[in-house]
Amino acid sequence: MERVTLNEFTVAGIVVKSDWKGLHQEMPKQWNIFREMLPEIINRKSDKMIDISLDYKDGIYTECICVEISDPADTPSFAEVFRIPCGQYLHHTHNGPVTSIADSFGEIITYAKTNQIPIGHMKIDSGYTLVGNEEIHELYIRIDE
């Protein structure tokens, strides 16, 4: 684990709001939809896709399946635009199957608790590809200061 500073960046994507059980049903569907729509986001900086946990409130998660973009003005109407703020994050490189990413986030959370680092709900999982066979993801959890 390391503490890093991420500069502000802008993403465009689709939002999924659901409880924990619903996320497991809805996220795979929304990932398929987003992959089909990705070519329409002509202002994307790359094809590397990101899953960002934007918020958690009253048992509901707000997730964004997205890509980093260069200019919000060129974003298609189906995509929502979010500015991800500059800040301090705990970072960990996940090397393994997508199915064990939750375990890697768990390691970050445990590290934060052990080291008394206050963390928030914002989680960033960057590294998804169109092919879907990636095994390296950059994981971040925002530090609340």
C-alpha cells in the first residue's frame, strides 16, 4: 500500500445505483452496455475503463462505469460527466483475476484501519479492457482529511 496524490480528472460514463445485492445483478449488464457504447465517446483518453464508487448512503451504492475524457463538451448525451477531485488516496496494484478485486480492496481497508487512516466511500478501480482478460488493476480509496 502506498499513499499517493491523484490530480483531478474527468470521466464520462453510466451510473448504477443499487443496494449490494442489486449491484451484483446490475453491474454486469451495465458493463456490457457500456462496452458497446464506448466507441461513441470520442473524447476518451484511452480505451481503459474504470469503475468508480462515487458514494454510499442509506444502503445504496452509486457506481460509475466510465472512461477518462479530455473535453466534457464532446461527450455524448447518454454519458454523465464527473470530475474526480484531486486528493490523497491509498493505492494498491491488484494482480490477479477480476473476481478477487474485492479482496484487494479489503486489504486496503484493513491497512487503513490498522494505520488509523480515515478513508471515504470513493473507490477507483482502473484497468478494465474491451477484451476483458486483464489481470492488473490500479485500485485507489480516497483518504478523508
